[in-house]
Amino acid sequence: MNVASDTVAKVLQILHEEIVPAQGCTEPITIALVAAKVREVLGILPEQVSIFVSGNIIKNVKSVVVPGSGGMVGIEASAAMGIVAGDCSKDLMVISGITEQDMAGVRECLERTSFKVIHEKTPIKLYIRIEAVAGDQSAEVEARYLHTNLTRVVKNGQVLLNRGFSPETFHTTEEDRSILSVRLIYDLARTIDLDLIRPLFRQVIDLNSTIAEEGLQNTYGVNIGASILKNIEQGIYGDDVRNRCASFAAAGSDARMSGCPLPVMTTSGSGNQGMTASLPVIKFARLKGHSEDELIRALFLSHLCTVHIKTQVGRLSAYCGAMCAAAGVSGALSFLMGADDDTTAHAIVNTLGNVSGIICDGAKPSCAMKIATGIYAAFDSATLASYHRDLHGGEGIVGHDVEATIRNIGVLASTGMEQTDEVILKIMTSE
């Protein structure tokens, strides 16, 4: 299959939009980004701050440690860090330069400033609006649909910016994701000029491997990544590639969910998705002696399949996004095993038919456990596909082919799990 040059250009644009660096969990960091922009527009420290957020933002900020905060969690802490020390020009690296001196200012801001958090009843899953007042000065900044998509900026009642995506296209940015298919992604993974993607995926390898090693060497969260490794070393688990890959992937999430300040390369708005799509593939390629070229092609496939599936699911959902990435990993493992496009597609279907019931109940330390589960499923799915043992259309949510299955996952996540999302949030906020 020859891929037209304009299609390649669109796919490259998608890659560069969807795979970006971020420090910390992207939802609290987005609050910090909006807050930093509010402070920039206001020009002075605010006296009153009102933070309007969607339910999914509440869910994903409640329990995750903000990096550089000394253990702080929550919406108010994220906003205060953005206000005091944020640089909104850095996007999702907005608080990457924060110091202990800055944190003293953050703690003082939290004591002296009136913060109010309001649950905005909106169908938009990713919604943040921060209104700030200081004396007779006021500012308002809003973000919708995507983590860095600032849609409205107002100062003293004067609208400085007013834009946004329509509900029908909220899952896209600049390029239309409908051009993506597993067949296209597979063919490009085999044929694309590596010079076009090598710098991006070297950054993925570098940043995500670094935080995974940090998670293995130090204590973060539930430490599932290091625990798997310890069980291997003690002979409780077998010393095999599957366990090693699950350990490596989970360790990155262990560190990130518990406030490690090291940046990661995110995928489709999520560091956990970015680490899931990359770390097991990196570890597998290293253990099996694959070349850098082969690894980069497999990472290309894993990440783009994740984007393709996540486009149907939406940016935030009750459907665990790490399972989208796990499906991408199963495809990448098949690719590295030398499978053809049909077998690779079957590996993805096997994963989606297996772990699609895993819910997203917010960003927190247990995300690492879910990632490990997803990686184990990815290995099972890829090996079953290599034996031509596949889930078939009509069996549960599995469609007649991989694209139909991905569409079914989108319906399940967006329509079928709408009430699930509400129940999860009610449980979380009643604790």
C-alpha cells in the first residue's frame, strides 16, 4: 500500500499534536496552566479565585500529587502553583521551574487568597474556567476539550480571546483523525522515512525510560512496578519478558502519580497513556535485541493506534485510557514479532475484547496497577493472535473487524459509560 505524501504529512502533524511533554498528571497541570494565564492577564496576585471544573477534572485531580509541591493534591493547590510560579508559555510544562521558595509563596497564597471550587454541570468532559479578582481588576480564562486549548480570555469585562471547537469535533485538534486506520498505521510503520519521526520517538524513549527507572529505584505510590521486579528477583515470578515489561511500564506511573517532577511524553492528553504506549515496547525491544530503527517503527505503531482508539473514546471518559494504549502495545508487540497486518489487527481486537471493562476512577497511584494489567493483556493478545486464536465479530462488543471494534469501543465509552462516570464521581466526592 503506497501512502500519499499529503496523508503522511497529516499523520506527522497528528503525531506532533498528540505526543507532547508534560510534567505531572495533565489535569492538575491544566488547572495550573489556566491559573498561570489568569495571573498573567490580571497582572497582580488575585484576592479571590473561583475555579469552575467539569466532573472529570474533579475526578482526575482529587487524588494525584502535583509535582514539585511537596505532596500537595487537589484543585486549589494546582491553581495556586500556577498563579504564583507558573509560566503559561510552557504549556503542560507550566510549573516545571518551581522552586522551594516558590512553594513558600504558594502556601502563603493558599492561606491569604479566597479559593472557591465549583462543579460546572457541563457535557464537556474537559472543562476549566478560572475567574480571579484583585481590587477593581478581574480576569477570566477558560479551557475546553483539550488540555492546552484556551478558548476564552477576558480582562475587566473585555473579551481578549473567544474561540473553541464544536462538540462534534472536540476529539480533534488541527488534523482530521478520521484518516487513521490500523491498516494505514501498519503500512506507515513499515515504510515511513525514519528521519521524519526519529527525533520525536528518541525523546519518548529518553523521557519515559528515565521516569520508569526512577520508579523502579525509589518508593512511589503502591510501587507495583518495583514490586513486580522484586518478585522476579526473589523467584516468586518468572524472569520473563512479560513480567519485565509490565514492571517497567507500571514503574513510570508509580512515580508520576505520586508527584515525581520528571517530565514524560504524553499521548492523547495523558502521560499514563504515553508511558503505556511506549515503555513495554521499549523494554521488549531491548530484551529481544531489536535495533533502534525497529523500536521506533513499533513505537510509531503503538502511539498512533492509541491515538486512533482514543479519538473514538474522547479525551476524558469513564473508560480507562491506559487500555486504549494497551491495545496499541499489543499491535506493536505483534509488529516486532514479524506479524502481518491482519495478525496485528487481531492482536488489537483481542486486547479490546478483554480489558474494555476497566474503568477510569481518576488519576491516582492505582493507575500503575491498571497499566500492569493492560500490559499483561497485551502480551496475551499478541501471542494468541500469533497462534491465529482470535476473538470474533458478534462476540460481545467485538465487531466484524478491528475498525468496527474500535467504533464499538467509542460507543461504549461515550454513551454506554455516561452514567458510570456520574456514579464514579458521586462515590469519589462522598468519601
